[in-house]
Amino acid sequence: MARVRLRVCVCVRFAGGCPMSGMHLAYDLSFTHTEGRWAAAGSWVGQDFPDVRMYMEVARTAERAGVDMLFFGDGSGVPSTWRGSIDPAVEWGIQWPRQDMSPVIAAMSTVTEHIGFGLTYSSTFTHPFSVARLLNSLDHVTGGRMAFNVVASSRGADAANYGSDHLIDHDLRYERMEEFIGVCRALWDSVAPDAIVRDRATGRFADPAGVHPIDHDGRFFKVRGPLASVPSPQRHPVVVQAGNSPRGIAASASFADLVFGFGSSVAGQLRHRNALDAALTDAGRDPSGVGILWATQVIVGATDAEAAARRDSLLSFWNREAVGTFISHNAGYDFSTLPETFRLGELRDEIVAAQASPAGLVGSLVAEFGEDHTMDRDDFFEHGWRAATGLDHMLVGDAAGVADALQENFAATGGRGGYMLSSPLGMPTGFADLSELLVPELRARGALAPRYPGSTLRENLAV
């Protein structure tokens, strides 16, 4: 992409008069070993996924740079939507393999003091009591540095592992999510902090008056409680949500402390930001207090030429099978069945009817071209190839150029939140470049939020 040399002061004011705060940064470590990264130049030698030492080193480097959070997305199924088989995903390592990263987070916390950790679980398939208990324990282990990314699953491969032949209705998944979070929060509040007395003289551990059942009996869950745990440093981990459909945005507005968004275009970002602000207002919440971290893929080099060469080296990995596997898995629709030509609106409606996500690649194409636009297979896969590689929203350049682009975008989208940065390069090289080149450049400009001003992730993110 062309590099923009526009410097934007981050202390300007956006509409409404509230001062813009500095941007927050997180690293997305969800796919450090998939889509060819495991074999890319600069990948670890002698330490292969899921060797915890890889992540411990990245955590130390990121904390030295002052990054706010390390994040792990998740999925529990092997992609099987493309051609109805797991074989392409297994052969090419597409969104597979995946581990439960909670033990890795515990290990990373032992070699860091300030950086936060985001962990993903599905409210569609998991139970709130188990998740609330786990997050409470991890918040203790990390000293109050946990975030919980709750997702409404849209992938049939995941559903099959939890005994479901079909996904439940899209909107119903979000209704279940809202109840799920309500149960978690009630459980986290079921033991009051001042109930724990620990009186060594009398042997009295806690005051029963401060420990109570929640007696939840809802549409999806029945949970007596209380949580059999001591309140954690944050009591409630930071709750994150990434839905960008109208129903997903309404769910974000009802409970999220922080939102993940997709940084494909300023117009798309503003649509998300404005829809979220309206939903937050309708929910009686202050929109200025809920930031969005825009998912942004970055390749940074010492020079523009070095960064461009690194980008070009990635493209040889992708072929039609790999692209088809990737986009079909994420849409929940087998794109190998596409006719030679089709109308975008009809394709979107088929995906919605299958109870998959109405957003994603097809949703973005509808927004760009309109629902009546007719597209052929080759053109569609060209767009799919760009989506799979991230070329449609990848920043490539030296540290100054990438920092310029991020600052300009931050100002254009309201100055609330920041960026969820990912790297398509080998592990740990890509993230080391971010920590050692880009983040120091942003910090030298005064573009970032204060470095770890509090003792918990909630305090550091100011949510």
C-alpha cells in the first residue's frame, strides 16, 4: 500500500469535545503457526508449536515495548467446510492445529509483570460456570491481567465437536451470549471481597453473609452458584466482544468493556463505530468509554524495500485449495459449490440461511459492490485470496510509514481504542519487529496511551 507521511497529533479533539486518548496496542497470537507461518523465514528453529518457550519470549519482548495485551482467538474444530473434508486444512495447516492456550497464558505471566492476556471461549458451546471459574483462577495467577473474549460460534466444525449437527439461529446465539455473560458476572459477584476475613486467631475464613447463590434459571442456563472461589484481583476480567453484525453490535453494547473490529477501510470502521455508539446510547452507556481495537495486519522493516520483500515472500504459500479452505471455514459456507456466476445478495442470503455469519468476506463484498452485483468465480476468489492473506488491509513499510498510517486512521475513526496487531511473518520475527521498530516509533511520537499506569489490565486499558 502507498505510505502516507501525514503526522497527526493525538491530542486533538473529536466531535463532542472529548479529548482523544492515546492508542492501545495488543498482539494477536492466534495464528502464529498456521497458514505457512511455521515454515516462513524467521520462524523458530528447534522450537515448534506449541512450545511454550516461544510465547514466553514474545511476552517478554512485548512487555519491554509496553504493549497492553497479548490475545489468543480460538476454535475447537478442524476446518471442514471446503469440499466437506478436513483434508485440505490438515494438509496446508489452515487454522489448524489449535491448542487451549490457558496454560500458555499462565506460563507467560510468570516471566512478565504488567502485560495483559486475552483468552477466547465460545458462549455457544461452553458453560458459564466452567468459564467463570477458569477466568477467576487465571486472573489470580496473572495478578489481575486477564481479558475474556466471548464469541458466538458460526462454524459447523466446532458445533460437531459439541454434539450439534447444526448451528443455532444467528440472533439466538447472541441471546445465549448475553445470558452467558450475565451468569458469569453474577458468579464473579457471588463472593464479596470483604467476605474473606482470614482471621488466624479464630480460624474463621469467611463471613457467610457475603457468599450467596445466584439461583439463575434462564432460557439457556440453570446455575445455582455461588462460585467456589476467592474473588480475583479484577473480580471481573475485562470482557471483549467482536460481533459486527447488527445483532453482534447490540450484544457488544449490552456488556462489552472493549470491542474488536476489522480494519478493512475507514468507511467500514466508521460504520461500525457509529453503529456501536448508537447501540451504546440506546443501552444507557457512554460511548466514549468503550474503545475498539481494530484488527490490523502489519509487516514492518528497517526500510520500505525490506518490508515489501517480506510481504512478497508470503504470497507463494497460497493456492486455490488453501484460500478456499480459509474463506469457507470463516464464512461457514462451502465456496467450492459456487456457480460460474452469481449475485452477491443471493450468496449472502444462502449464508445467512445456513446460520453462519452474515458479515465476513461476502458481507464486505455486498457493502462494496451492492447486493445486486453479479460476480464470477474467479473474481470472487481473487477477493478471497486478498482476504485470506490480509492484503486488503495490510500495512507494509518502515516504522515511520506504518506509524503515520496508524495515527491517521486513529484520528479518522474517533481516537477511542487502538489496534490488534497481527503478523503474517514467522514466529517470533514478525512480532519482534513490531516490538523493536514500530512500537518505539509510536511511543516516541507520544501516540500511545500511558505505559502500564495501573496494577490490573482493566486499569491499564482504562475500561
